[in-house]
Amino acid sequence: MTPAPAPVVEMTGITVAFPGVLALDDVDLRLFPGEVHAIMGENGAGKSTLVKALTGAYQLERGEIRIDGVVRRLTTPVESAAAGIAPVYQDSHLVPNLSVAENVMLGNETRRRFGINWTATRRRAADMLGQLGLDDLDPRVRLSVLPPAIQQLVAIARAMVGAPRVLVLDEPTSSLEPDEVDRLFAVVRRLRDRGVAIVFISHFLEQVYAISDRMTVLRNGRREGEYLTKRLDRADLISKMIGKDIAGLQALGSQRQSHLHEPLGGEVYRAASLARRGQMEPIDLTLHRGEIVGLAGLRGSGRTELAYLMSGAERADSGALWIDGRRSTIATPRAGLRHRVAMSSENRRVEGVIEDLSVRDNIVLALQALRGWARPITREERDDLVDSYIEGLGIRPAAPDTPVRYLSGGAQQKVLLARWLATRPRVLILDEPTRGVDIAAKLDIQRRVAQLARDGVAVVFISSELEEVVRLSDRIVVLKDREKIGEITNGPGVTVDTIVELIAADHEPSE
Amino acid sequence: MMSDTTPSIGRWFAELARRQYFWGIVAIVVLLLINVLKDPTYLSISVSPTTGNLVGNLIDILRAAAPIMLIAVGMCLVVATGGIDLSVGSVMVVSGAVSMEFLHSASGSVGDAFLAFGLAVLISAVLGTVNGVLVAVVGLQPFISTLFIMLAGRGLAKVITGGQNTAATNDSFRWLANGYVFGIPVVFILALLVVIAVGVLVRRSALGLMIEAIGMDPKAARLAGVNRRGLLFTVYIFSAVLAGIAGVFGTASVMTVDVSRTGYQLELDAILAVVIGGTSLAGGKFNITGAVVGALLIATLDKTVVFLGVSSSATPAFKAIVIVVLCLLQSERVRQVFRQRRASRPHTPQKEVIPA
């Protein structure tokens, strides 16, 4: 690599305070042109805060920002944009009902005397897309019909219209499939080669290693250090991020492996030809007490749909169900909870926690709903329950009155877990319980899941991270295109590749 | 530490000032002060020598506030679920029409008064059930569903009375609206009792939590097993029954139902009271005390308009101005502007407790 020239952006001594907390404490960041710079850290380490200090969304308590060596005050997003910094946030702020071209050029339309020159605007949009290697994209098509991955690329094209010096990508890949990630990275590399400095934030370690040249590691609002990606191996990175070693992960894996040899408990849940037209082909599935069944498959393979059918979030239109050997029907989530089948949705913020309710109310909600509003949980019972879960699951901060909105993703996930556990489920279906959660919390949640199984709960574990599924599950049900294509009993010989091969081998159903 | 009492009162006041409905209280005080400026004896309450009842403008305000309090509390619960109930004014007139029509042909006994009251509540509950079916089962938007009863209700009232403004005589029934207990108007006492009962029920049981849950996030609440349909039925029936009682109060004071005036546009007063009380129309967190403060403010405003002799054509504009100013004062944006101005002003010595 050529020796790095002077940095485009140099942030020194950045300190950002929120009421009661120091979100960033004396943090430095250097961004060089033509480099992808990853900001690494757990949830709450201050990654997004650092980025927002750069994009003018947050005020600095102390510290200075130099752009091309000149001190600049970036107090609003407009000033930041004028300084050549363009953010693309997680939930890209695009307008679904407008066309691709309109989205790309929004606010930068070519004007003539009366209104907007649409022909020229569209041409510039197409030109922009072409520069990013997205020639195949029709600028006239409505954004909402495009898959999320392409929308993400449109968001980048939109950010690039002002020809910024620095492009900020905050979790751009969290909802993308592997091949879509490749496409995004192709665009990122193209921009890097044109001399743009790119800030990349992601929870996916492999992606960070694939794309970044340099990284800054944060922990608890402080800077751990700046490293060249190729000089820092994964284990070192993780230990710098969490401040302790990762032996726990390995321990957990071997623990589960030994569990496999134990005989299975009794059958607790059996579905025969459970199906819903247009959503799930008929599926057979049996769950035993104390086992973890992983659902593996790509996103869109029917994992979530199956979780919905099993728990009553969606009504099955055919098939039969036995719970504890008794024939049952579950047509609503409420009925599911009555049969002690709980499901934690992958969509934590919309279908999971209620952000404006307190930790306490979020935890008791399902149990209270089960009892009905006329039989309130007594204050002592409630406080006991809430305290025991805050303690037992390690929910931090341990503040039952705090609205869940103010908790980190990992803590929210634990609150949600506590809510379902409070209903004492026999079957617990966890859809992506570790998505968007930092490594420490992820490990913690996995540990709790393993413990639940030991306590006799039948757990269905769904995750996009196949490593996680393989590590935790006793059995793995593999789904593809809304169908079950196989079932693997886990064991020492089973790896991620086993699953991937199974999915890949299933080209043509032999019908 | 200073003395024991002053900080606690100060803290109590600071706590109050942080409430959304604080500005509602301020507005009531300001309106009363304006009235006092016009007539220094405005606030005086005297004991009537003949009946021993309290008389005065404040008492009139309480009496006028009673029906608004009831419908505002019902509205508050509906709004918390993320809905709205436009039908309360029309439910009032139907309830009034049913009771008047019944009493018109009945004797003047106490039993008949009870029956009339029961009948009025029953028909209101039926109308509330219709709202509930449309919202919870059919899945129409609350605005449209209740708009339907709002329009149909007034027509129904006319059908019940045959288009007449039916009058009746029944002293017990009349006492509900015009009577006094311990010198205080019965309507106000009843309204207050009902409101307190609803408040206790909602907060002591888990009803409040469930309502907030479906108002904040219906999807998440459903997956948590919350019975949304049942709750929606409950709140719409609640709202209608409270409106029915308000309708009885509204008609019993004159023992006549005016099919075109009774309860007319009171749904708007109720919505305003709820908003002034700090409950967001987006649903979720609700505040019953706030709704009561809002209702009292609207009653005060109505009486003030009359007292100041604002011409009837200018009355709506006057009301609108007061409410807009109030909403501005409450809005987070405006408050922030004030805070920033205060903060940017050069520091002046203030009467604060300075740590020694």
C-alpha cells in the first residue's frame, strides 16, 4: 500500500456527554483518503456517537475536528455536509414511493426557470449510478419494489451526489444476504479507489476483515487503539473490544457437544403437515423437552414464517398439532402463550419490546396479559419477578423504571427474554435473539439459552449466523424456499459447511 | 438541609410544573384572574340564605364541568389505545332523548328516575358496542367508525322523540343535575366519583398497562398475548357509558332534550380536554388527572366567555386562541426555545439555595 498521505479528517480529544454519562471520552480518529476505516466496539462503546459527532448531529463537550488540517466546527448536519462528510445510516432515509432517480437526486435536482428539469435530473442520477457500477439499475423504477440491498446502494448513490470526501456507512450490511454484501463491497472498493475516505461500522467481523484497511477500536467510550486490519487477528480484536478473552465461547461449544450424548427428554410439541398457503409448505417437526433445535436457512427460507406458525402469530391453515401429547390448536399468540409456547420475534423494536414502557412493564406484560387485566400481578410479586430477571439475566442498567428505549440492543433483548421466561414456557422460539447485539451480550444470551435447555425447556433457535446455530443446537432443521429440506443431528462432525452443502445440494426437488 | 417543609412543598410544586397539565392549571388561574379584574367579587362563594347551598361563579363552573369531565375521561382511554371517539356528543343526545321520552310517559316516582337512568346507560352501552364492533372486529379506522355513530346518533335521537324537544317532569331525575349535597352540586360530586372510580380501576388493575401497550405498539402487544379486541370493546363501551351519564346530566338540568343542541360538538371539547391534559393523540401514555384539568379549563373558558360578554359570534375564535396559546406553551419545541433564551441571558443572581 502506498504510504498514507495526510488525513482528510483528524478528530482529537473528542468528548461527548449525555445527561449523566460520558458517551465519548477523549477519543481520536484519523481518516485517510482512499482507505476503508472500520470503527469497532461493542454496543454502547460509542461508535455511533463518534460518527454523529463527525456528522454534526451531536455537540462536542471537548475536542476538535480538523478537515484537511483546518479546524472546523461541525455543529449541524448541514455544516458537516458542506465539509464533505456524507452519512448513510442504518435505516437509510429514503422515500419508498419515489423513483430511484428521485431518491438519488432528492434535494439536488437540476432546476430550470420553472421547477425541476426532470430529464436532466434523471440523467444525472443515471450517471451517478453508473459511476458506482450500478448501470443495470433502472432509475425510473419505484424504490419500494427493490430489495433492501439495492435500496442500500441507492442510499449510497444519494450520499455520493455531493461528491463528499468522507462516506460514513453505519451498519450497511445488517439486513443483506452474502451475495448482496459482495455487491455492496464492490461499490465501496470502487469509491475507495477513487480516493474517498470510508468509515465502516458493522457487527460482522468477517465483513470488517474483508473490506477494511484500518480500524479504530472503542471500548466504553474510550479509544483502545488504531490498528492496521491485516496486523490484528480476530482473537486480539475481540479481546480488545470486550476487554477479556474469548475462552468462554469455546467452553460453551464443548458444553453443548457433551450434552448431545444425553438421551432426549419426552416429546412436548409435535406438528404434522403444519402449513399456510403462500407462506410455508407443509412441515413436520417434533420438539423434546430440554433440547435446542436450530432452524437454519437463508433469510427468506421460511424460518420466521415457521416460528410464526408454531406460536400462533400466524394462523396455520392446515396441519395438526400436539402439545404434551394432546391435540391442540394455536390460532393466536395468546393461545400460544396459554399452551406455554412463547415466541420472540426477530423484529425486536416493532414486534418485541415496547420502547416507551419501562423495563418492569415490559417484563410483566405477557404474564399479565395471560392472566387478564382484571387480575393484576401484585406489587410484591411483580417486583420479585422483575428483580430476579434483572439479576439473573444481567440486565444493565438495573433500573426497572427506565423506558426500554434507553437500553442497548443487548439489554433490550434480555428484557424480551425475561418477558417470555416469566410466562414459564415449555417451548421457547427465539428468532434472531442475538442480532444487532454485541459480542459479550451475544455470548451471554447463548449461555442463557443453553441453561434453559438444561432446565427442560424445548428451545427453537433461529439465527442467520450458522456458526451460532451449529454451536448451540442438538438438532438442526434446514429450510429452503419455505420447505424443510433436511434435519441434521448435531455432533462433532457437523459444521457450518455441512449445512451449506445441504442447502447447495438441494438444486432440484426430485418430484 | 433547610427546614423540612419548604423543600418538600417546593419539590411538590416542581413536580407539578413538570406535568403537561400544569399549563392547564395556569390557564384556569389566569382566566379566573381576568374575571376578577372585571368583577372583584367574581370568586366569592356565598351560602344561599333560603336553601343553605353554596352559590357563586365557581360553583357554576364545577356544575358545567361535570359532563365534560365524564366524556373527557372516556375519550382519554380511547385516545390511549390510539383511537378516537367522535360519537360522544351524539351518544349524549340519544341518552337524553331516551330518558326524557321514558319520563314523559311515566309517573314522577323515584323508581322511574332510576329506570330512566338505567335505560339511558343501557342504550349508550349498545352504541359503544357498535363502535367496538366496527373498530375491533371489522377493523375500520376509529375516526370513521365513530363518525358513523356521530352522524347516525343525532338522527336516532330525533326518531326517538319524533323530532320534538321532549320535556318531562320528575323531581328525582331533576335533582341529579340541579340538586345539592352538603351545598355542592350533585352533578359535580357524581362526576368526580365516577372519574375517581375509573381512575382507580384503570390504575389498580392492569387495564392501564394493557391499554398503553396496545396504544404504543399494537403488534408487540399482540405477540405478548394482549387481548386487543376485548380491550377495544371495553374502552369504547366505557366511553359511551360515560357519555350516556353526561347526557343525563345535560338534559336533567332543564328536563328537556334539545335534539339539535344537547351534546352538540362536545366531542371536540372532550378531545381538547384530553390533549390539554397531556395525552398524546398518537396513543400510549395517558393521564386521567390531566383530562379532568382539561375539562375544568374548558368549563372555565365557556363561563368566562359569557361573563366577559364576548359576542356569541366571536366566542369560537376566543376559545380557539386560548387553546392554541396553551398548546404552544405545552409543546416541547416552544419550551426549548424559552429554555435556550433563558440560558443565553447573562447570569443574574437568583433566589436559589446556595450550598454552604
